[in-house]
Amino acid sequence: MSDIHLYTAATPNGIKISILLEELGLPYKVTAINLTENTQKEPWFLEINPNGRIPALTDTFTDGKPIRLFESGSIMQYLTDRYDTEHKVSYPKGSREYYEVNNWLMWQMGGLGPMQGQLNHFNLYTPEKIEYGINRYKNETRRLYRTLETQLKSSTSGYVVGDRCTSADIACWGWVASAKWAGIDMAEFPVLHQWVERLLKRPGLEKGRHVPSKDIYEALQNITEEQKEAAAVGTRKWIQDGMKEDAK
């Protein structure tokens, strides 16, 4: 029996875990973390994740004692290894597909997320526009999108690995779904766009993407550059203040 408590926010990394929990049909508690108020830097949260980032998760381990999990990929591996005994969204440990899912999960963690995150930073959150940074990270994000699109083109199921939706799909979905925010034109990636839309039809993903607050995928599709700029103003100050604090 799980005793899962998820600490999260409405970000591409945050919704990975709530989507996976919903796909697995697991009961869980949620604490919404207000990033702009730096709740993730408070001592009680640092006891769960010493890195001061979301998502984080606690559970009762098999020995009856609490266990803490942080880093979204680590949390996803824990949940599938421990709870997906029927392999609804995973493959048996040791199988070829198990390691292929890990390939794409690590690819997202080490590539897609960081590169698109840096694109967001240089495109929206720096005090002044730095074209080199914008171009560097936009081109790298587009390259990564092409990599994922190529993988999906070779898939007979429409999923990243094998015949089912897995952590590989779930981990990537929130990032690709927020392409418009990053300034990526999905017309360049029609197969990837179809994959995003197809996954929206999954009840688990549809429910999980709205935890802890409503997902803005639909609203993003028609957002203008002026609206993005207006929405980024408050976040820009918070990010710049945080960078100064972290530099101390």
C-alpha cells in the first residue's frame, strides 16, 4: 500500500510525476510548492530535497520507514520499479525495452529539459536579449525535437519505446507541449505534434497534467509574443533575484 506524498508545481518536470501516478492509478497526496515565494528553499522542504527543486516525493518504504525521492527521473524509476508490477507503463527489469526506456528518460533529463530550459531563460528571463544564447539553445532544442521525431517516425505504436506509453513519453510530453512558450514552431515537427495531441487522449495524462493546477497547453497555442513578454515579467524578477542569492 502506498503512502505517496508529492511536492510539485505546474512545470514540465512537475507534471511528469502526477501524470505517472495517474497512469498507474496510485493514490497520492499533493502539496503545491509556490516557487515564486521560494517555498522550495525552506528548511522543511530541503529535508526532502536538499537541492531545493521540484518535484520531490515521500513514501513509506518496504521496511516501514519513510523514503525521500528527488530528481524527476529518479522518482519515475522508483514508482515504476516498485508499483508497476503489471507493466502498464513500463517493461520488465532487465528486458531490452526496459533499458531503451531508460535511454530516453536520461536523454530527456540530460538534454531536452536543460536545453529547452536554457532557451526559455535566454528568450524570456534575461534582463537584455542575448542573441547568441537564444540562437544556441533554440537550435539545440530543435535538434533534440528532430531526434525525438525521428524516433517516433520509426515507431509502429506511436509511442517512444515499444508498444506502450512509458516513462519515456511521460517525461518528454510536458516539455514538447510547451514548445510555443519556448518559441519553437511545431509546424516543423508534425509527427511530434501528433504525438502530443494523441497523448492528450489518455485519461491518466489528461488528469495528471492538471496537478497541482490547470495546465495551459491549450492557452499556449494562441499566445502572442506580447502576451508571453507580459507573463514573463514577474518571473524574470524572481529568477534574477534567485540567481543573485545563489551566487552568494
